[in-house]
Amino acid sequence: MEQLSAKALRDRIAAGETSSVEATEAILSRIEDVDPALGAYISTHREMAMERAADVDRRVKAGEPVGELAGVPVAVKDNMCTTFGATTCASAILKDFHSPYNATVVEKLLAADAVIVGKTNMDEFAMGSSTENSALRRTVNPWDGARVPGGSSGGSAAAVASRLCYAALGSDTGGSIRQPASFCGVVGLKPTYGRVSRFGLVAYGSSLDQIGPITRSVADAALMMNVIAGRDAADSTSVDETIAPVCDYLEKLAIPVEGLKIGVVSEFNAGADEPVREALGEAIGVYEGLGAEVVEIGMPRLDYAIAAYYVIATAEASSNLARYDGVHYGHRSERARDYVKVYTKSRAEALGKEVKRRIMLGTYALSSGYYDAYYLKALKVRNLIRGDFTEAFRKCDCIMMPVAPTTAFGIGEKVDDPLTMYLSDIYTIAANLAGVPAISIPCGFDGNRLPIGLQIISPAFTEDRLLAIARMFERQTDWHKAEPTVSGGH
Amino acid sequence: MGGPVEHKVIVGLEIHVQLCTRSKMFCGCAVEFGAEPNSRVCPVCLGMPGVLPVMNRQAFEYAVLAALALNCEIARFTKWDRKGYYYPDLPKNYQISQYDMPLSANGFIEIPVGGGGTKRIRIIRAHLEEDAGKNVHSTGGFSQVDLNRTGTPLLEIVTEPDINSGAEAKALAVELQRIVRYLGVSEGDMQKGHMRFEPNINLIVTRDGTEYRTPIVEIKNLNSFRALERGIDYEEQRQLDEFLETGQVMESGNKTTRGWDDERQMTVLQREKEEAHDYRYFPEPDLVPVELAEGRLNEIASRLCELPISRQVRYVKEFGLSEYDAGVLTGERATAEFFDRAVESGGEAKRVCNLLTQTGLKIANERGCGIGDLGFSPKGVAELAAMVEAGDVSATASAQILEAMVETGKEPRVLAEELSLLQKSDAGELEAVVEQVLAENRQAVEDVTAGGKKSKKAMGFLLGQVMQKTRGQANPKVVSQILAAKLGGG
Ligand SMILES: [Zn+2]
């Protein structure tokens, strides 16, 4: 049953052919078997999940209407607030934080009758590209236990790849959905900034953060988008639907894009490892076989994307994380004797090394005397990169490039070299800076049988076309059907 | 040293005005003074993880309305910024404010300076921001924080240093209070901290033809008109004494902060050196910029009314009212508008003024309501004023009638008849009474005709006798005229 897509499972549950209780029990048992070694989940919620599953089954039996994700076991990254369990952000400072509210996306999942089985591991406060920065758990790559799952949504990607849920939510600030999806061989979509409400998503870089689905297929990503997309009055930056309407992404999926023009930045892509470049070339070849045309485009400012990103994201983070001070909630130092010490000791004790590094970077970039040279300049670069995309999309429907320069790297390989770690975000960051949607879909393996992802980027609010383009490839290939051999304790 | 010394005090004001919206600036919590600590809070104003602010449109419109009344240019595009500093009463450890693009700038306020004149104080800017909570310092060696006030909308107004005395600062404060109350954008209640002042004060001292500027002192958080005036006056003397003793002049970095000790009626040093405050302002990524459309701006502007100071000047010039009376009538918008309507209904201005200031407002104050709530209409007051003017009732009787109007709601003329307060002005009828009195009081008649000292007194006696005979209903003016005619002058 775990082989079913989320969509197929939902339809069978809604038709009364399968019960949600059965599906949920199977997932929870599998988590109990597999997850001690995999480490995808920070917390699971068996009792609540089984209750909800039973409720869906009861309603199906009673002939009551059920939602778009009726009875489907899903997972949520642990930086999305839930009224059940803790919302930790994989940080010691929020280890015991219990939110009094649900994130809007969580509310939407529940309204669609999804069964949330657990909350997934991540880099602390979503800062990282390997999930190694989690203060609470280590997650390994389902394809190779000695390697990282990518990050920061490594837990969600590992859980989906290992069939420990049918779909999951991740968040993407600089590639945190797409890169782990690529490393784990699953589909990861970062929607347009403003397409999905950020209310209840614990902020890292507010102007870059966006929630999106991690799934086993493009169709399931479309299904998840149907549930989570849309304007939210509680998020002023979510976009007015009269300006950018949401649509039925599943319905649009089947319509291939005629006369597809694919933009490629050859020079930029040359920086990726050979297997990655080869897989990209082959993937583009598949599209050409479908009649697509490849257009060489110039994106002259992409070289500055990483620098701009690490200034903007860390600047916002330094402010967003200021609230974790031990005064109102979260970890408070036992040793503090005055309020300044409450701040300094609580933060020193409970924030991780990478988080501290980024807070310091961001604080520095915003400091008087440095603001113009760093933050303001980064904003200018950001605008230029936006301009590059606008210019590029005059010539093509979408841009294809690698998701990451390499496949999954070894655990511990880059932890002492933050700069190399930062450089691994080179292909994903630009979409966040420009706010445009981007997807990672499985497109091959390297010599170590590690998955490779194909990244497709499209203009703002064209998720429907982006998914349709991705689906064109998926229909022609079997990469997404490949499954890691994950075994449990027996 | 030595030689004649002259000095001038230079003051710029920073004023915080609490806007009287029902809910807070960025969340739905009620703005309420005196509620149980931490009972008017929600995840947003508590700064919990993942929450987002949503702008209160009412607050924005109130701020624009106030800025228009302060003759400011209104920005058609304005944005929000984060001002970062750590303090326990600020749960996010940043305040949402406006930095480089305030909603308004370059205005002025006219303040009364005595003798019917006004002085123009320039306003640098007025912007919106959220208030912090309150730290309650208890005696047990710890502090408590009440966050009910956190997130209350504040209008911050910054003036140029155009103020040259404590009295002028007070006049400005009083005028501003009248303006915001007139517009209904703030209750302006000093007891509830609705207006808080922070003057920046220094002196220009001239000695032997050379000008010296003393170091700037900022007095923090003054919340009464008296403290504002006295604080500035105190600083004026203190800085002069200090300059004469030390000769210290203003230089960068020697600005100090002082507090007002109300008990000792003096300022006390709080911070020796202006700390190099670095608030690390940057654009608030969780809010979208506000664009003010022409139509919306016009709609807000249509809510403006004639401001108190121009009304006050008009009353003195147009109606010849005393400055004191004009000040009383313009104290509240409702009173001024009542007065205007009574005058428009044909009431003679001075008579209407007397009725309102001497009787109407007294009753309103006793009852704790506005002049418009007493049950009499502007038209009724105008009619009563006309009756006094025509000599139908005496001034004394008119007060009695106005009181009766409050009690009964009847028309003034009806009441005058019911209470027998109508004056007899029929010369023929009165002449007979006068004849009778003259016949009965020969000695007094002789005294009058004899002239000299006794004459005036005797005349008064005769007048009194006539009044007594008519039980006070004779018009004394008419009686005097008849007496004078009969006795030849007087
Ligand atoms: Zn609130």
C-alpha cells in the first residue's frame, strides 16, 4: 500500500476501498521500524493520527464528504507551528515550545482531512544544507546511510523517499526544499513567494521563506498545492488572488506545454559535477524529444546570488531570532542573574553554532556604517537578479539547471567548512531572491547510485505550467519510481 | 570671562500620541487601559514564533488625518521598518516603526503665544509605530512585564527645535491635545499616558559677542504638561549655571539623557554619554508597503475640520470675544461646534458665549457630559440670547432659564413665561408705577434733583422701588430711562 501515490490512496480511502486506519497504522509501524536509523522525524503523533484516521473512515462510511487529502498520512517540517506536540525548529531553545496556534498550512492540511503523523527533522531554524545542524536528531540519506539527506528540509525529504509518509511539507529559503528532494530522489516544489501563507512558519529569512510540498510524484505536489496555496489574511505578504488566482493544479497537470522553450545558462551549469551535468543534458534531451526548443540565455548576475543571499537571509534572521531571549518562552538560563544575562546566557547556551554564525553575520550586515556596503548592496543585487529572470523569461518558458553541484555528500564532510557548504546552494538561491517558483524532480543517479535532481524554474505564479512541464518529463521516465532500500530493525 | 551674558533656550520635541483605535496596530487585541496585566495579548503581540503582523487600516488613516492637521506632506508610498533593541517589554526585541520613508513630513503647528498671536513650530516628520509594554518593577528583586500596551498604535511627531521656552512647549502640547481630540484620533488623556513628551534642550549663550551652544539634554518620558514646562524651565537654568561654571559646550557624543523627578521638581542624570545606539533598522519583510491612492487621501482629508487655534483666533477677531472665552469655547470640538451653530441660528455671539461658558459648561461639567448632551439645542440657546438682547429677560434670569431648559427641554420663551421671568418693557404701564413710586418717596426725589453725592444713590433706590413693585419683572433699562426723563437727568 505504501507504493500508492497520495492521490491514489486518498481516492481509495474516499471510495471506501481502503481504510485510513490501515494506511496510517502501516506508516506508523514503518516509522517505528525504520526511523530509529533514518532519523527523519523529531516527533510522531500516533494517538492523534489514529483518531483522525478513524474519523475519516467513519465519515466515509456515513457517506459524508471528505477532503482532498482524506485519510492520507503526511508529515510537516518542525518549523511549522502545531497545537499538538512541540514545535522545536530542531533547536534546543525551542525544544519544549508548545504553540497555541496552528500554522495556516497545518490548518489547511487538517481541513483537507490529512492525517499528520509527525514532524520532521531539519537544520536548526532551517539554517543549513544537510540537516546536520539539527540540535535534536541526526537524519541520514535513505540511499546511503553515511551521507546527508540535504537540508534544511532533510527530514521531510528522507521521510517521503523512505515511504514514511505519502507527502510532506518543507520550507525553502535558499533551496531547503529542492536540494534535499534532489539528494533523496523525490519531488520538491518551492512555490512563488506569496503563493502559500507563511503564518505559523517560524521565520528564518522572511522575504525568502516559502512553504512547499515534498512528494513522490509531480501529481502529488499538484495535489498538495491545491490544498495549501492561496491568500491568507494573516499573512500580508501572501498574494491577492484577484491579482494572481490559484487554480486546480491537478487538473492543469495533464496539459503538456506546446512549443516549450527551455532556457539554459551553459556557463553557469558548467560548475556542477560531471554526473550532474550529464543527467541535466539527458533530461533536456528528453524534452527536446518532445519537441521543446533549447534557448541559451544570459543570467550575468547569478554569480552574485550567494553573496547577496547570505547577507539578506542572515540580516533578516538576526532580527527574526532576536525574540528567542528566554524571557517569555523557550530555554532560559539557570545562571542568569539580571535581564541582560537572561538574554546572553540563554542564547549562548541554547542556540547552535551555525545559528550563532548567521546571527552574527546578519547583525554585522545591518550595523550602522556597514548597512550600505552590505545589506543595501545585497538588495540591489537582488533587484538585478530579478531583472535577469524577467529578461530571461522573455526568451523562454522556463529555465533548467542543476539543483545542486553534487549529489549527497558525506556526513561531516562539510561541517567545518561553512563556505563550501554555502556554495552548495549556488543553483537554488536565485529563485528565492527573485521570488519565482522552482521545482526539483528526479532525473537520474550518479555512479554511487545517489539521486540527481533536475531543477525547473518558471515565472512568478505559473506553478500550474511549472508542474505541467515537470509532468511531461515524469511521464517519459521512471526515475521517480526508484526506491531506496531502507530496512528497519528486523 | 565676565561681561554681560545673554541666553536663549532651544527645544525640539519628540511626541508620542496613542491613537484611539479599538484594536492594536498589528493584531486584533483590544486597546484597553487598566485591564488585568497580560490579559489583552495574543500570539502576534507576544511575538511568538512564526506569527505575522497585519496592519490596522484605521490606525493608518488616523495617523494620516492627524498629519494632515499638522500641515504635513503625506507620502503616497510608505513602508515599515524594524528597529532592533533588546528590552523585556519588547517581546520581539524589535519594534515595527518607520525609518526612512515616514508616512508624513514637513509640517507645522501654530501655537498660541498670548496677545492673540500665534507662533509656527515646524514639524520634521510624523510616523506610525507600535508601543512597547510596561515593565513593572516590584520590590522582590525582580521585574514583571505587562504586555497589554504592547502593539498599541503610536503616532510619533518630531518637531524642529523651534521652541524657545517651557511655556511654548506646554502651549504646543495643549494645542496638539486639542487637535487630536478634535479629530477624534486620540483621547489625549494624559493620565493614561496617551501623550508622552521627550524634549531635546540646549542653550545658545552669548558672552562678549561670542555664541556658545551648551550640550544637548534629552528629558525622557514626560507625561504631563506641567512636567514638560517645568522640566524645560529647570534645564534652562541648570544648563546656564553649568555653562557659567564649566564653560562646557556641545560637541558630538556629549548629549546626555535626564529624567524628571516630580517630587524634587528637578531633572536627574540618567545616561552620561549618548550611547552609540545602533538600532539596525531595515525594511520589515513581513509587511507590504502602503500605497495611498488619491481618492483615499481625499476621503481622509474630508474628515478634517477647522482646527482649534484658527477657531480661537476667529472668535476673538470676528466676535470680539475675550481670548479666555475663545479658549474655553474651543477647548472641545463639540462645544465649539455648538457655539458656531447657535451663532448661525441668529444668537448674538457674546450673549451665546456667556450662556455657554457661564451656565452651560458648568452644568455639563457637573454632569460629566458634553454641551450637546444637555437637551437644549443651538437654536434654543440662540433664541434665549436674542431674548436677553431684546431686553425680554435679564441676564440673571437667562441663566435660570437655561438651567430650566436642561431640566424640562422646553423652549426658552415658554419657560420665561412659566417662571414669570419676562421683563416688562411697556413704557406706558411702567410710567404709572414710576409715578406712584415718586409720589411715595419725596425725600429720594429731592435728593436726586439736588444733585451731588446723594443723587446717584437715591436714583438707585427709586429704581429698586419700581423693581420691587413689579416683582422684578420690569426691564431696569426702561425704568431708568423713564426715571431719568421725569427727574431730568440723574
Ligand atoms: Zn495581540
